[in-house]
Amino acid sequence: MRGRRFPFFKQGYQAPVIAAILFLMAAVGGMVFLVATTTQPPVPPTSPPYPTPILTNAAWIPVTRDSGGVIMALVPAGCFMMGSDTGETDEQPVHRQCFEQPFWIDQTEVTQAQFARWGGVQARPHTFVGAQHPVENSSWFEAHTFCELRGARLPTESEWEYAARGPDSLAYPWGNTWVSGYAVWSGNAGDQTAPVGTHPQGASWVGALDLGGNVLEWVSSLYHPYPYDAADGRENSQQRTDYRVLRGGSWEFSAQFLRAANRSWYTPVGNDLFASFRCAAS
């Protein structure tokens, strides 16, 4: 898509359910055990002590829950290195981010069927219509409001990237090597979105799908320089004019812009056929 410019890209860019067994990580006496359950999925604690942080991606077994008909993936406590020294300048400096408490993130981008079922409202209709296709043409405010309807919220920029990369700080959600068949991108999309989860091989370490490609995803954060600091005002949901961040690349992006550290931005009132989202919950 080089040669075509969009206003929300950074300067310089041209343009089943797992029902049989769920695993709950429980820390007992300093040792970590896997506890099998066939009833309720684990719920992250809301007060200390929190679970032992995960140190590597491979140490985590994906856990999901059904939240009102939307499958969410559990993202465990842990740390990762946010940003990239080999990417764009707005991905620097690389810096450590840690999460003391787990959180949940939608396994896929919000689908058009989910959006309708929960009473989502947006000014522009979907361009690529299909019940299992992701919503698009969503402004940041419309995405923010929809997640609130579900009792959820947009993920922060740091949460989104951690869910995509994990403690291993991977380059792509699936690993450090680009694999063209693991994402919906300009090389295989046919100039349109695809149903969510079309490429399950591209799942991240927590089992989240389409964190690379298909559609860009709004996060809660304002487009501020790194290092990321949630307390510096970038998570002010009342700020209505400054640019907000989108992550993950889209169906018309080339491979380099599907890196998990890549950042895009757009006005929060803008709605475009590339702009979608997924929700998170604490």
C-alpha cells in the first residue's frame, strides 16, 4: 500500500471454546502447580497476593472464559520490554513494563455480530459486512462506549503490547520471524477484512487472535512519546481532541507494520475502514 497516505499513520508511513479443561495457575509455597477444572474459569484476584509472575511465554498455558458470549483470554502477571530499537522512532526507547495483576482481553477483535448483540452504535456502517468479520469504521469514542456497555474497557497500549508479545518480547504475536500465512495482511487479504480467527496459527502466547493484521485496533492511550507511563496523563479518557493510538496493523499493511511494537495514531473522532478494537477487563 506504499504511495497511499492515511492521516492516522505515523509520520514517515506511506501508505472448542476450550470446554474440556481450563488451567488455573496457583502459587503454593513458592511452587507453581497446574490445577485442572471443568467448571468455572479462573478469575484474577483483585487484592494481594497476586499470582507468581510468568517469566517466559512458554510457562503459560492459555486460559479463556465466556463473558456474555464473548471469549476472553487471561493475560497473567509478568513483565516485558516495550518498544523496539529496530522499528520506528516512536517505538523508542525500549523500556520495561510490568503487570502485578492479571487482566482479560478479548480473544478476537469485536465481531459485527457481537457489536449488534450488545447494542453497539457507530456513525458509519461497516464496509466489509459479515457477522464474523470485525467491526470497522469505528471511532475511538464509539469503541470506548461499546466496551463500557459490556462492563469492560479498551486495553491500554502497554496491555495490548504485552498480550501480543509476552515476557519474551516477541517481534510478532506468534514469534520473532515473519510468517505470511499467520496474519491477514496486504499479501493475502484480497483488499478486505477476513472473519476473525482466520489464521489461528498466528495466536499470541495467551491465545489472542489477529493481534497482527486484519484491522487496526484502538487502545485507550493517547499518542504520547515513550517511555509509557500510565500516570502521565496518556490514559485520560476525558481528553477529547488529541490523537489516540491504534495497534496491530491491518489488511492493507505490509509485514513491517504488523510488528507487535508498531504504533499508529488517529483523531479519536475519526472513523475509517481500518479502525476496529477489542475490549479488556481487569
